[in-house]
Amino acid sequence: MTDFQYIARDNAGQKISGVIQAPGRREATAALVARSLFPVEIGENVKSIEPKKVRRVSGQLISTTFAQLADLLHSGVPLLRSLEVIQKQTSHAGLNHILDEVHHQVEEGATLADAMNRFPRIFNDMAISMIRAGGEGGFLEEALTRVAQFTEAQEDMKKRVTGAVAYPAFLCVVGFTVVTVLIVFFVPQFAGMFDTLRKQGNLPAVTDMLLWFSDTLRVHGWWIALALIAGGWFARRWINTPGGGMWRDRLKLKVPLAGPIFQSLAVARFCRILGTMLRNGVPILRSLEISRNATGNRVLGDAIAEATENISAGQSLAEPLRASGRFPPAVVEMIAVAEQANNLETVLLDVADSLEKTTWRKLDLAVRLIEPMLLLVLASAVLVVVIALLLPMIRMSQTI
């Protein structure tokens, strides 16, 4: 999607200007005509107006904002007035500025989803897709409520994960520091003592490797650190490219223990949004196009895009999903039966509820396993250093 600056006139002849998102200039013109606007000028694509320096907005605050907006709209307050009310009562400077920009864009004729989509660091793809569906299907209040609930659930899970990992992470930092100090400053003191065993060929391999690693860190430590930092920076830039993003999404599905969790959450989001849109009368092709972007995974998105092409050709939804191998067999079977029974939207929402409950249980279990795993890694590292230093001393004592 590209941003286009436009100048148009409404039915009353009033001049209106603003920014619209569309794949190209032709689509932008069609979108303006659909809003009963007559384009006068559509300029070159403009850059995002997202502020360069915005303090991080917590997920809890975003969830509260969505919930408040849903409540105001449900009470009959117009959208522009609702945005203005929420902006005035927001104490967060960054969010206040963002809501002001969103209000300004909506006032100029942009949809709420398009206005929020200009701030990708604040409003994620799932939220934008759901809000877009709600705006097009006439269930914006329900969409905002669902986004608020999902955002709050994600934030709660982040807090549980952070709380569970805090103590093991502290131990790892302390342990890494202690091991590094031992290797860099303490281990070299034994190098002279072990020279005799090395000349005799009796130095254990683990000790020889530890001494080599210690020398490498002492001589090239700073260069290694700079190389790791540079490698991390380039890797992050590459992951933000289409090819890198596809590789990352494919890897997320293959990671042991975490892969099934990522997959289940993505499939649940897809089923939730697709079912909600279908229940509110949005055509299935448009519903698939929007819900595809809400999965948060490009691999699954490609499978859904293929399914969309099949439906355009008059085929079913279940078959291409089954052929992709990316969707759980039980989910595909339920979709196939629902298509035959003509109650797809109901089954999709039930599938989403079931997947979310199962996934949260799996995630809780995974969080509980993190602490013993990290402690095991730390203990193993310390054990290797201790064994590497004790083995030569034991051999020397036996020789004496």
C-alpha cells in the first residue's frame, strides 16, 4: 500500500484534501469515487507522517484506547467526537499526538483504518485489518472491542513471560559475567602450569580448547564484540526486507516448542477475523483479503492468498488450506464440513475460541519450562569450565 496526497471535491462542491492509501494511482482514484469524492489532483506518494521521536506506547494503553473508543461509538458518539474526547483525556504525549493526527486524517475523509495504518509502530497489522473489516462491514464497535481484548490478552501474556524469565535472566547475566571473567582473567594463570602436560600430549582436549578460547577472547575480544554487533544490525535490516521477513516467518513455524504456538495463534487470528467479517455480511473474497494480513505470518498469508484464488475460480476454501500443510488438519476438516453445512462463520469463530484457549495453555507450560532450561544451560557452562581446570590437576597429581 502506498500513500497518495489528493485534492477532491464532494457532492456539495467543497474542496477536500488528505492522504489515501492504495496500491496505485488508479486504485486511489477508485477509492475516492467510492467515497462520493471527485478527484481534482492526486499527487505523488508522500512519506508517513509518523513522528520521528515518539515515546513507546504500552500495549495496555493501546488496549484501553481501543476499548474506550468502542464504548463511545456504542453509545452513539460520532467517530470524530470520540477521537477528540479520547485525545483530550490521554496523558501520554506521544499517543496524544498520534490521536490528533488520526483525528485530522479522518476529518479529511480517510477511514479510521487508513489513518491508523500510518503509525505501524503503534497499531499492528492485526488491529488495522480488524478495524478495516469493521469499517467496511458496519461492525466497527465490535471490531474495536475484539482488538482491545486481544491486545490486552497479549499484554498479559507478555507480563507473565517477563515475570517468569526475570529471575533466570538475572542468573544468566550474572553467570555469563562470572564465566567471562574466569575465562579471560583466571584461566590464563593456569596456562604455564599446563604447558608440561601439553608437551607430553597429556593435556585433555577440553582444557586445550578452553585455553585457546581464553587466548582468543583476550586478544580479539573487542573485534568479536564489534563483529557481533554489526552482524546483528545487518541481520535486523535484512529481516525487514521481504525475503528476510519470509525466512523469519518460516523459521518461526519450525522452532521446537514455540513453532506450534506461533502457528496456532496465527490461525486463530485468521479464523476470528474471517468469521467475524462473514457474520457481518462482508463478501468472502474481501474477507479473505483482509484476514490474510491479520495472521502476522507471510507463509500462512501466501497459503490464504492461494485459497482466495481457488474461491475466485469457484472451488472450496478447505482444499488449498489442506494442500498448503500450514493449517492443522482438524481445523481444515471443520472448515470443509462448515462449507457443506453453510455455517462457515459460526464454525470459524468456534475454532478461534478453541485454538486460543489451547494455545494459552501451551504458552503457560512453555513459560514454566524456560526457568529450568536456562538454569541448566548456566550450570552446564560452569561445569565445563570447572572440569576443564580440574582434569589436568588430577592427572598431574596422579603423575606425582
